[in-house]
Amino acid sequence: MCGIVGYVGARPALDVVVEGLARLEYRGYDSAGVAMLADGALATAKRAGKLVNLREALAEEPLPAGTLGMGHTRWATHGAPNDRNAHPHTDCAGRVAVIHNGIIENFAALRTELEEGGHKLRSDTDTEAVAHLLEDELKTTGDLAEAMRRVCRRLEGAFTLVAMHAGDDDLVVGARRNSPLVVGVGDGENFLASDVAAFIAHTRDAIELGQDQVVELRRSGVTVTDFHGRPAETKAYHVDWDVSAAEKGGYDYFMLKEIAEQPRAVADTLLGRIGADGRLTLDEMRISDQELREVDKIIIVACGTSYHAGLIAKYAIEHWAGLPCEVELASEFRYRDPILSRSTLVIAISQSGETMDALMAVRHAREQHAKLLGICNVNGSTLPRECDGVLYTHAGPEIAVASTKAFLTQLVAVYLIALYIAQVRGTKFGDEVFAMIQLLAKMPEKVDEVLGTMEPVRALARSLADEKSVLFLGRHVGFPVALEGALKLKELAYMHAEGFAAGELKHGPIALIEPGLPVIVVVPPRSRAVLHDKIVSNIQEIRARGARTIVIAEEGDTSVEPYADTLIRVPAVPTLFQPLVTTVPLQVFACELATAKGHDVDQPRNLAKSVTVE
Ligand code: M6R
């Protein structure tokens, strides 16, 4: 949830750190702060609100220049989002500074112990306890890394910690448990960050840290141990995108850029997965064909938009692979008693690979001996490491908090998995699988076509900016699309928006319909005649009650014309692929409407891009 940057090198650390924070602000923007070490003294600056407030404060009162520093952008958990609770936090003497992402669950007991021992804590955060614990440990060890290891052994919960000590101007120490931290390896300089985006302008060489590891970052190199000081294994990798991918590239918002990138993202996710013979090869699956043949049930776990991708996956898996498939909100999964066995395949979908609810669901499934497959967009993140296999989406970095291109690529990934299982288990003939793959390969063009026709959708969105509520209806795979449309509108426009299965409407929600209420309806292809005709009836039912109907229907579908106050056309594609084209207008709609209301669509209020607490 929070963004963390650490730097040691030869450049002005403040510039490196603040530039890194700007790239991590999507992770949290309740407050921002930095700590610099110069001439044996630590100096900090912090401000509530977005990074711009900190920049203004630094312009008014510059910090001493140094070449070692760290910074933090916060999504508040413990303590209000004010200056006092902003990170970094320091010890009593102001010689140790700490930043933190996660939640230290035993902080209350630690705080009491520290106060009884004479420490004066100045904030309401769980983090500050760590600065004072380090202060105590440094008295006996004199070594910040060893002090950090000792402190970490006492902490419960999830944390990434980064600390500096006035006594060593060549050392930044990091630690991680259940929360992301990557090392950037440079020449005479090294970096720590929650996400490679923070240092990608300086180096593309990274090291993935494992669970319960402590890293010592010096100008000359990087040392990693476990919490007991034993040398730890790490994984080095090269980041396959560059700094331009993490910049707006002329767009006003990252979200606009990411919506526009969808045809390329869909194409990249298909790349290399369709063999010359038309068969699918999913090398990184690391689950053998024999194991897939033994699977008797699939459970999908995910949150938010990724959960909606999971709901669509269910239709594809049951239809093509002929396997029962359940879809579960990751945050609920481990609190009931899901029936899992060695022949259950659990698929966890997460753009970031760091969502704590998804990680805890994966761990729960692991304990029950299920096989685990991750769908993830971020190389080096935690989720792929905890699964038996992974299918990476190739959306590139998604910076806007609202997920767009990641969602479309997750859909491609689930189609590939469903078709692959069908191929392996023989639930569809080879030529049927081949025909679907051919159609899937055409989807980037179709998404591009949709993007070319969005001006009327933008105009519609602007005209509805003062509405209080919008409903979304769909059937079959159109139902999760309706949920996704409503989620986008809620998170960006802060409006009441709800998605319903159109058939459920008459069981209660139809009471919400009143004259003029905008209702967006996703119409299935005409080829699914029964579904299609039923939703056309549903449109008539709501229109009869005064709703303003906004209908998304495939080209050539004239049957909806008499009942649509506004008609949005999408290309005709196979039913299961339809979410790839029907979601796009809903993304554009939400983005434009929120912008018309004056909202920052990249950083909606109260949210953070990766939710690393439960
Ligand atoms: O990184 P993840 O895919 O695990 O994130 C899951 C949700 O937090 C995320 O999709 C969220 O719902 C988005 N902000 C929606 O746009």
C-alpha cells in the first residue's frame, strides 16, 4: 500500500528518492516523507497529502545535500494521515530513521514495553516502535543490519522496513516479510524500492528478495541474509521494460494511456503462446499435462477487478475444459471451509502479485495440498513465487489505480488456460481449440476498433456527470462486465453504481428504477439467441419504468434499437470473448465522467494500487 525508496550512491539522494516516490505515488498518497544523511546527521521532511506538498515544503526549507537517503509515500493504516504520522519515524535521539509498508500486529505490546523503558513515542503509528527498538538494539550491536534482524524476529504481521542510522553513511538496511521490496543494482550505487518503477530510470538490473530477508545496501554492493544472519538465496533478473513505459507519454493521465495501450497489451499477452501448428504452449505453467488431467475442480481466488476476470474465467473453463469451477473473493476464501484436495487446481489472479488477501488465499490452498497457478502482471512479485506455476500477463506497468489493461490481459490469460486445459484433457477437438485460438488472435484488432469509436461515449459520460446513480446490467459473461463497469465508476467518480445480473433485476433491484435513472445494459451476441432475447425483454422492462437505457450491443443488432436511448456499438465477436470489447466503453465512460467531475483518475480518494494489508 505504501511506496518505499532507498538509495546509496554518488548522486544527490534527495533527487533520486523524490523522483522514485513520484513513480510510486500510485501505491498510496495520504502523506509523503524523506530522510537524508549528510555529515553524520539525519534530517527528515514529511507532509500530509500528496507528494506535491512535500516538494513544496522541501523548496521552502531544503534538506542538507547527501548521497544516502530514503523516502515513503503512505496509505494510512495506524494513525490519521497527518504530518505527525507521516514516515520516516525516528528514535528518541533522532539518529535512526525508519519507513514501513504493512502492519505490525503486535505493535501495541511493543509500544507499551518501549514506553515503560523510557522511550518517548511521538506518533500514533505502528512503525515508530521499530525506530525505538532499533535504537535499543544498536546500543548492544552497533550494527544496523544486525539490529534490524533482531527487531524483525520480534515483529508479527506483514512488513517491509527500510532504515538508516546517523552512524553509518554508507548503509541503508531493508527487511521484508509478506510485503514487497526489490533491490536495484547499479554501478557504485544501489537502490531499494517497493516496485522497480522507482529506480528503472537508473538501472534495469534487479534482485528479488525472498520472505524474511534483510538486505544491506552499500555503494560497493548488496548483502542479503535471513533474519538470523545466514546468507540468503536471492534471484537476480533484468526488467524487460524501460522508463518510458512508466511515464505518461503525452497523456493527461496514466489511465488514459493504459486504456489506449490495450490492443498492444492483449497482443503481447498472446505472443509466443500460440505455436506454428496452432497448438498452445504455456511453458511457464510448470504444472504438467498429467497433473492437469488429474484435476477435478478449479477454484479461482482474486480481488476487485481481478475477481471479475475470475468470474469470466468460470464461463470459459466450464465451457471449454468441462471442469467445475468456483470463483471466490480471496478475502473470504480462508475464512470458510473450502473443500480442496490434491486434485484441486487453485488459480490466483492478481495484477500486482502483492495483494495480501490473494496471497493469504494461496497460502491457505497450499496448506490443503491444492495445485496452485498464478496469473500475474508483475515479474518478481510474491504471488508467482508462491504458486506451482504462473502465467504472466504482458500488460506492462499499470500505474493508474483503476485497473484497465491488466484486466483485459487477465481475460486473455484465462482464455489461454481454459483452452490449454481443453487441449490437454481433450474436452474439445483439436480443430475446435484451434478455431478459438485463431479468433482470440484477432482480438487486439477488435479492441483497437472499439477505441476508435469512443467519442460518443465520452460525450455521454460528460452529460451524466451530475447523476447520483448508475446501474449496470448483463447476463452470462456480460454480468461480470456489468460488475466491472460499476466498480470503475465507484472508484473513479465516487458515485453510487451497481452491477446486476439482468435476470435478477425482477427479484428486487428493479425497485431502484425511477424516471431518468441511467442504466447501462451489456447485450450478449445475437448468436446466443435465448440470452439475447431475454435481455432485450429486460431492457423493455426497465424502460417501461422510466429508466434511461444505454445499450452496448454488437454491430448489426437492430433488435435493440427501439429500446435504446443511447446505443453503443461494439464489434461482433464470439460470446466468451465479448468482455474484451464491452469492457472498454465502460472504462472510457468512468474515466471521462470522473474527469468531468474534476477527479484525479490516477489517484482516486482512499485507494491504493496494491493492497498489501488484509
Ligand atoms: O493487484 P491485484 O490484481 O491483486 O488487485 C486487486 C484489486 O485491488 C484491484 O483490481 C482493484 O479492485 C482495482 N483498483 C480496480 O480497478
